[in-house]
Amino acid sequence: MAIDPFPYGPTPPVLQWLSGGQLGSRLMRSLRCWVWLRQLYGGSLANLPQTFTYGEVRDRSFAPSHPRAEATAPEQITRHCQGTGCLCQQSALDLLWPNQVEGAGAWVAAVAALSGLATDSIEQGLATCPFATVHRTLRDDLKHLVALGWLASAGRGKFQKQPPRAWPQPPALIGSAQTDAALSAHDVKSLLHILEPIAFLQPQLAVIIDTLWRQVASEQRGNFPDAPQRVFMHLDYIWPDQVQEQVDQHQADIEALWHSPDGGVVQFDNWSARRQQLDRVTVYPVCLHYARRAKYLSAYGQTPSGTLGWHNYRLDRVRSQRLRVLPWGDPQVPTPLKQMRDTGQLPTPDQVQAQLDAAWGFNFYLPRALLIVRFAPEFARWYVDDTVRHPTFAAVAYADLGALVQTEVAPAPERAAILQVLAQRPATDAYYWGWVRVGDVNVTMRLRDWRPMGEVIAPLVVRRQMVAEARAELAGYGGLDDGAVG
């Protein structure tokens, strides 16, 4: 009976899929699993019995010279089979692309992007022989394929192949990638022009971009003149080069921790601009952001004020040369963090995103309050309407504001004060409402930008801040006569 062949090539998304989403720590296993699947479904292992053992796979896959003993070390295996055509003598590069002469720069770059591994590490891995390893590791490959659904367990040490109808379904991206044509050199160059301005966000991205540029250059071989770049992206970035290197190192340390099997906690000295002091903090790193022209780490743990909770740390204000990684057993790790880990309740990026969506403001852990802003209609038409500030920020009819305040503002004195202000404002103006993080710098700067055409009506604490700032600003011009320019 004909065996349906394994339909997927060794693309980075396929290998990521076969790694169970852990390509950074399972690259070699993922490569071997891809080879096993090619052989099991349509290759040299297609005629295995319905129920088979690892021993049968081993005997059909390796040369007679290949040691069968379980305890044989990889070095001995390589020595026994040296000079033969045994599977253990074939490099990853030969297994993936047996007839390819040129390098695999784009593939390496894509694997680096998915795995977080350095490109030179991936290239070194391609030169090694994935099957020059102990039998226990290879047997575990088959168990991994059982866990993925490509094989079925048939009892102790026995396996069965799956019919095509029972094969795991790939992620949608993989299914479409199998048939999509490769990007043209022109498309790649257009993409690179877009990526280059944001390469600072991910240090590894700069390496990938350089690899792709070299690939484009080798493919074109100088036969086509470069078209001028016509689309530009301008981003504010506040760090000089020497600070950028330190920030990149912190980011690399954090991402390496995320790729480690057990994770961990980091400890570092943080400079607080608001408090003008240095604080040592011990936190569980959750995610990184580029916001307000800088990179931030959202982390949960001991905050600069000494309490336990969330905080955003600006990476250029981390004064430690390197982040100190603390294993979970270290006594300096806060007990609540250990308990969260033991119960599987460590904070996640999804929790951060949920709070960012709940109210306008990057400092998602600050208290939330109802925001009401009044605009002159013409100003709102050109600068506010049809713009996206936050999912909760939207236009509201003047007639609906009273009920909104009654429902969402709990303290009676504040509720009364807001309603009094609204009663004195024209119904013909434009009004917007939303939820805001009180004290968030990003939101405060936006509200300042809208002055004097935007009036903050609620919350009162922000309204009073805007009033105080406007008075201070006016005082700065107090010595000038009308029409004077200073």
C-alpha cells in the first residue's frame, strides 16, 4: 500500500512547529524529527511493520558499522562510522539540502528570528551531525513525535504510524507558506528599508537584516541598478550609541532567561528619576516594550518603593552592568514569587496587555479613572475625530454625560463637582470619554498637547493638574505686553 509522503519542507515555521514552540532549545531535535517524518512517511522507513520499535528504526536507518550499544558515547559513534555513508555522518546542512551548494543565509536569519539564537550559533549547528548522538536521545525523538501526534504509542517501547487523516494540522501560517512564492529581490529590499529603522527594537534583527542584504546582493550580482528609496520611517530614539549597547545587553540577558527551560528572577540597580535615588530591585521579567521613545521592561516583584507589584523599568536607567539572574531557590527571591511559580500563577504578557487595553496609559498598574475631555468642534473635527488613541476613548453625546458620571464616578463630592462643570459647558461642543491611568506621563503629555483646545473635565485630579500647569505657563508670559514677542 502506498504511503502518503510527509508534505512539509524544512522551513523555519515547520521546525518551530515540530519543536513544540521551543525552537531555541530544541533546534537539533526539530531537525531530526523532520528527517524521521520524511523517512517514516514516504521514505526508507515507510515499510516498517504496523507496530514497530526503536530498534527496528535504528537498524534500518544506520549503517552496519553504527554501534548498537545504548551507552556508546557520541565520540565513539563518530569514530566507528567515520568514512562511511552512515546517517550519523551527515551534517544538518546535508540532511536539509543535500543538493544545495550555496549557503542558507535567509533560512538562518528566519530561524534566528523565531528562536532567539544567534546566527553564528545556528550556522555552527548546521555543520554538526544531528544523528551522531546516543540512542536514548534518538528514542526520545520518537516519543516527542508521539506527543506531537505524528506517531501513536502502542505499548511499552512500541510505536505506530498515523494515517494521514489523523496527522496533526499545521498552523495556518505553515499551510500557506508551503505554496506561497518566495519574495522577489525587489520585495525583500522594500521590506529591509522598512525594517532598518526599527532594528534597534530587537538587537538580533540587525544581524538578520545584514544577512538578507548580503543575500539580495549575491542574487542580483550587480546586474540591476538600485532604485532610490522613496518611503522613509522616522522614529524618535533618545539614546546615544554607548547607552544603546548597554540596553541591548540587558535585553539580550532578559531574552536568554526567557529561552531557558526554568526561567528565573533578575536583580539589578535601578535609578529612579522621580525619586532621585538608586534602588535595588528583584523582579520576575514579563515582557519588553518600546514606548515613549525608550525601551521598558514590565516586571512583577519588589518595586523601587519596596512593595510587591508591577513596575515598568526603563532599560537605560538600569545602572547594573549586567542583570543578575537568581535561580528560584535563591533566598533573595521574594516568597510570593516562589509561591506563584509553584502554583503555576506567574504573571504573563497577556495580563499586561489586558490592563493596557483596560485604560489609556503605559503604566498599566496605576489607578484607573473616568476621563472626560471637551473640545472645540472644529478642533475635534481635524485633530481628534477618526483617530485612535485607546480602545476606550470615544466620542460621547453631551446628553449622555450625566448618566455616565453618575454611574462611573463613585465619590459623591467629585461626582457633584464634575456635573457642575458640565452644566456650565455648551452642549454643542465635542465631548470624548474613556478610561485613563491617573498619573501616567504619556497621557499627561497628550492632554498637554491638546491645550488650550481640549479641556479636561474629569478626573478632577488631572483637571487640577492641568489648571496648575496652565497658570504656571501663563505666569511665564506675565511680563509681556499684548503683541510683544520677548
